[in-house]
Amino acid sequence: MGLFSRLLGRPGAQADKKFAWLEKERAHIEALSREYDSTTDAEFPAAASAAFERDSRREQLVHYAALVTVAAERTLGERPFTTQITGLIGLLEGQIVQMLTGEGKTLVGAMAAAGYALQGRRVHVVSVNDYLAERDESWMRPLFELLGVASAAITEALPDAERRTSYDNEVVYGSVQEIGFDVLRDRFVLEDSALRVGERDVVIVDEADSVLIDEARVPLVLAGSTTVEAADEQIAALVEGLDEGQDYEISPDRKAVSLTDAGADRVESLMDVDLFGADTATLAAINLALYAKALVTRDVDYLVVDGRIKLISDSRGRVAALQRWPDGLQAAVEAKEHLETSASGEIMDQMTVEELIHGYRTVCGMTGTAVAVGDDLREFYELEILVVEPHEPMIRQDLADRLYTYQESKERAIVEEVVEQHAGGRPVLVGTRSVAESESLAGRLRDRGIDAAVLNAKDDSHEAQVIAAAGRRGAVTVSTQMAGRGTDILLDEDDAVRSQGLLVIGAGRYTSSRLDDQLRGRAGRQGDPGESVFFTSLEDELLTRVPEAARFKEEGDETGFIANRRAAQLVEHAQRMAEGENTANHRDTWKFNELMAKQRQLVLARREGIRKSGAGQGELLESLKPETRGKIDGARRDHGEEVVEAALRDVLLFELDERWVEHLAYLNDLREGIHLRTLAHERPHEAFNKESIAAFAGFWPDVLETSSQVLDDATITAEGIDLAAHGLKRPSSTWTYIAADSAFGSDIETVVNRIRSKVK
């Protein structure tokens, strides 16, 4: 029954029971904090450590909560609320803590990080970007210093030597990407002194739903041997001239595009190729170019800045720094925009954000919107949620959606609503799904005499100033999803503003209800008044997924407003469909990545053994030809055991790393085409696992064989082996990037269907 209760219970139900004891200890914590008031600054480190030396875990948590309450007030001028103490204890017990906007999660995370450090643990506080990591560590540093805990922040601009020193601190703040890239860079070190990250012990994840769910499938990539492979300009020009409906068709969910029979015939005639015969490479290039033309939209999916493509994060609405599509699609979009093709390179190693997080011994985190993904957090990370009620009751009013027929009628209605509210001095925040939509609405508002502040991926340089002013009387702010996550919108002290609060208008629902809730959460901070309302249209991307929605277009009134309740219910139905699809995609991706991650760990363990204890050298020597063994014995007499062992180690490490690069390329190629196995009635995951395991079985024998071939030809001198002289050159430089999710999951199925139709 316990299992069924766990499976059927709402997210957070288990944590409610686990932390029920805390209510009984509130008065005790308050009394202890008054006792700790007399503790001097010099006494704090010892007192903090002593808190975790008490007999029971409950006593430890209660005493630390009392002491850190005093420490926060003394150093930051902020005495933690009882709700923040609840969040602190939740983090220290390995939970995902849900706290609403404005409830002080930054302080909660810092108190928990210090608590782990005082127990001898190493802590990474992971945020979504460098700015927040640097800001939060700087802001919380006085608290850490009083408690005797060393802290630092990692950013992209930090030099390598300082980066290594920073990781030596007990608490390290950094973006998930930057820490992930450092883990990948550590993959190829030869000496301990070159390591950056070291052991991954405790991670506290800020905006946990975004990092653990939205970005879980994102591959972090370390590349070398940079090359430039231009897209075929002839294909780009040809595809540009194709017509939708006649030459190609887009799937109803707008996730796939494919040539029609007439389009395929036209392409074959113009290019003199057989797309479904010998010229499958041309077919793949055509599909990439079609996808770039029909489904990748400028100012929605990407920007063009200084002659380069800049991807826009769907969940954050801001430029996704360092992110790029897989090389083929990246080049196709660049060809579409008539830009110079950007560099690509050999993938030396990669790991998903999910694999990165699974590498920590203890995972916990905080966010304002965890319950909606409670089942996913449990399934993929075995994490439970502790829901913390707000310090002040939330009185924001969330109004019913307003549904319109077309995008045009929706935008007109939003403008009219803003004009009306602005006339009364009420601050308004309009959240949009894209850069293009934000600029369209801002332009319409300017035409009505309202100078709206615009915040989107094209210019986030004044984000803090825009958000700081968004709660003032008469302020109108139009923003993408980037609207100040990590920063609160504070209301003006004007009585009229205080009485009405901020109005948040959503210009269309997102594919995730959590993103809607994040936008709503800009209003109603810490008991403030406020309202939220979403304006949607039947042309919104979310509703185009539901064919049934189109039949309601005739029901709009003269303004385009649709009052039909059934039509309004379709919005939530479409959102549930999208969320279910995202979870299925996450599950599907993890099935592929899980085996790759296990193989990666086996290789890393083997590498560590070679690097630290000389593992594998005995096997290598046994595999050598007698004359090669004799040559090595001579080198041992001439130059000593240490030189020979170092030479064998260097050869094994190089060949192991090279073999992993080859294996990774094989796995990526295998996965790219694995869905075609459905033609042979095979299950893609089973086929992938079977073939990748078979390929990996020869991994170590291959390393030994190639290493022995090097030793056959090489000469060991007093300096060891000159690897470069034998063609064993490591890349002179490496670079990192984030690979966007593959866009071709459903497109592969379309190709399969096209092939089937040809076979028939």
C-alpha cells in the first residue's frame, strides 16, 4: 500500500508528512536564536560546526536553523521567515523545495549551502546563467564568511588558473552549462593538478524545474579539430523556390515537413537525382533545407546578430549563449540567411545536463513551479517536493482566459486592455512567446501613444533597470519569457498602484503550464495584490496542434472573441497534450542517453586507473610482439622504470581517448538513423542498445591493439615517446557548445513513411 500511496499521491504529499515535526519546533528554533544572539562574530564558525555535532539529526537541523537565522540578520539585514527555515531544512534533507516568487529562495539556497559545507561536504549552487551565479555569490558572501565557509563563483570569463582555485572553495556558484563544460574539459586531463571540478558531491539547483526538466536533454559538447563544412547553396536556392502545399507539406503539429510526390518529382528533375534510390544524402540535405525554410523562424527561434545565428531559448525567451543546432541544420539555416557557415568540429565528448546532475551524490533544489513536474522529478531523479506556503497569503486574481479567432484580433484586444488599464495608472506587464510578437505589440502600443519598455533577446543589456521600473505607476512592459526570472517586480508606493497591483497579460499560453505560472508569478509577490489573464488565439502554436480548434473560427463575434466554453477547454487540453509529449520525449531521450552515459563512466573509470595506478600496462605488454617487448626492456634499463611507465601511460591514454571519440561518433550516427529500424519491425531502443553494446565490447581490445602498433614503431627516449611524431596529436584547441535538441524526431518518421510509400 505504501508503494501505491506513493504512486497515486499528489506531488509533495510525502514531504508534508516527513516534515510535519517542524511545526512543533518553531518556538524552540525562535528561543534558540535569541540565545545565539550573544554569539560573537569570532565564535560563529565554531558554533556553526558544533550545531552539526549534536546527537540526533533533528537537533542538528533545529540548532543550525536557529544559528543561521541570527547569522543572516547580522550580515545581510534579513531575518529569515519561518517559511524560509522550512525551505532550508527541505534542502538539507535532499528535497526539491517549491517557494513562490519573492519568498527569498536566494537566501534559502545560501543557508543550505553553508549547512552542507559545515558538515564537510563540497557544494555547487547551480543557476541558469553567469549573471545570477556571480550576483548571488557576491550577495551571500558576508553570510558565508561569518559562518567560516569559503565561497566563489565560476563564470565563462574566469581564467583557467583562477577557475581551478575557485573550485577549491567549499561552496561554488556557477551556471549549469559552465560547470558541465568544466566536467567535460576534465575528461582529458593528464595530471591531477590540471583538474578543475573534481568530485561532484552536493548540488543545489536554482530554478530546478528549468534545469532538471526543460534542459535535461540538452547535450553539452566538447569539440576539437575545427572545420567549416558549408551547406549546399544549390539545394538552399532550390528549396527557397518550392511552394507549400504543392511541393511540400507541413505536419499538423508543425514539427515535420516533407516533399509531396509532385515536389519530389520536381527536385529529381531539376537536380537529376534519384532521391529514394542512390541519392539518400541529397534527400537528407533537402530535408534539412526544407526544415530550415518552413519550420525555423527568424525572431522566433533565432536572431541574426552581427552576421551570426543566435538561438533563442524557448523556455527563457533570451539568447541561448553558446547554443547551436546539429551541424547540418545549423548550416542549412545559415544558408537560408545567406550567412557564412560557422565552424563545426569533431565531438571529443558530450554529456546531457541530466547525466551531469546524476553525477552528484546529493541533489536538491528550489523553484516556484515544481508540483507540475513532480512526477517527472520522481521518475528521472527520484526526488520529492516540499511545498512551502508563502510568508504572506497570495491574493492575486487569476482570471479566465480570453480566446480569439486570429492572432490579429488577439493583439488588438490586448492593446485595448493595456490602453484601458494604463489610463488608470496601473502597471502592466505583457508576456509574449517570441521576439517578433513582443515587437509587434510594442509597435501597436506606441501607435496608441504608450511608450512601452521592451525586454527581449535582442537587447537584454538593461534588463535589471526595466524590471526595476515595471511596477511603477503607469509602467507598461512588453517582454518575452525572460521577464526578470531571479528578480522581483516591486510595486510603486503610490496608493492607487498598491491597491490594484500589477496586471500580467499573457499573449498566448506556453506549451508548459509551468511557464504560464512563472509569468503569472510576476504579480502577487509576498501578499501584493495583482491580476493575471491570458489572451489566446486559434492561430497560436499551441492550438494549431489540435485540429478540432479550427472549427471554432466561425464562432467569434465582431472583435474575434470566442465565448464558447468548449473552445476555451481546448486550450488546457492542448497544453496537457504538449506536456505529455514533452515527458515522453524526455523518457525517450533518456533511454538512448542512459546506455551512453554508462559506457562513458566505464571509460572514465578505465582512464582514471591508467592515469593514477598504471592499470592496463600489464595487458599491453602481454599483447606486444617479442621484439617490441625486448625494445621496451632495453628502454627500462637505459632510462629507468619511471620513464617507461610514463610512456606506456601516455600511449594508452591517447589511444583510449581516440577510441572514445570514434565510439561516440558511431553512437551518434547509429542513433540518428535508428528509427529507420521500424521498417524491419525492430524496436529502436532495443536495436540501439544491442548494437552499441556489441560495438563497446571491442573497445578495450581496440585500445590495446592500436597502442601496441604505436609501440612497435616508436622509440622510448629519456623524454618518453614523441607522440606527435607518430601522428598522435591532440587538438591544439577545444571549444564548447550546447547542442539544441534534434529537430528530426518526427521528421525521421516522415522519411520512413515516404520510403514505405515508394516501396509500395
